[in-house]
Amino acid sequence: MKTKNIFFSSLFLIAAYSCSLENETYDQLGSDNVMTTENDVKAAVTGIYHELRGGGWDRYNCAWGSLLTMQIGCTDECDCNWVWDKQLDFLWTAETTDLGQFYTGLVPAVTKATSLLERMRKISISAPIKRRYMAEVRCLRAMWAYDLYDLYGTVPLITDPDIALDPQKAQSYMPVTTNYCRWVKP
């Protein structure tokens, strides 16, 4: 009986000490989980490339609200039997569904790229590899900025690292509306 009590007491102590009641946050970067290796940087850059897809059905393909349809949808080159009547008939407004989808997706993507560039600047990995990855992110950010300008004219982009790294500051710079279509009639 005494052996049984010692066994269960030991088991209880092991279970009690192995459990942690502290919450661990995995959705934010901190001093103990920042990028430190080349693989970390590669994973972060791969994440930035995902912004090209925009979650699947938009941005850089032929879906409604993508770069392609936003560029040719207001010309006589676009033809579709879906629900694009307002755009095809030149009757859209700033509130027309999906006309601002490219804008609302890529303005934050520029901020994410700016934030990543600043984080990468502080990492000590091989200089040529670091330059390559930073060049890739700069190229993507420049392409997105150009495409946004091409579609909407001048847009408020966050390219200041201090603002991009602070979510509260960055949020205050984000527009609340999508009234940035330069070809929308007032």
C-alpha cells in the first residue's frame, strides 16, 4: 500500500510540474521568437509571396476584383456572363462590390513587406543571402505600389518602418473606405 501511495504521489507531482498555466502567444513576434536563421527568413519571404494570391481568388489572376479585370473591365475588351454588369456597363460606383478588393488587399501587403524588410535588416545571416531576400521583398513591394498607382492613382502606402512595425500606428494610416477608384464617377 505504501508503494502504491508513493507511486501515485510521484505521478501527481510529475503531472503538476509538467503543466504550465501561463498562456503562450504564438501570433506575435517577440525577442524569443524572431527570425534568426536563413530558414526563418526564407519562410517569412515565402509568406510575403503569398500576398500575390490574396488567399486564392483575387489579386493576380482573372477573378473579379483582380488586377486583370480591374484593368480591362472598364474597356470593351472584357466580356462575362457573371454578375459584372455594373462594371461592364460603366455603371459602377465606389461602393460596387469588389471594385476596391485589390486596393484593400494590397495596401496592407505593402505595409507587411516594409515591416519584413526592417526585421530582416537586423538579422545576422550571410550577406549575399540577406541581400537576395531583401531584394525580392523590395521588388514585390515596388510592383504592388506600381499596380496600386496604376489602378487608383496616389494611395497612402506605409513605407516608414517605424509605422509599419507598430500595428496601432499602421492601423491609423489604413483607409476605412475604398473610395480610391480614380475612374469612379462622383
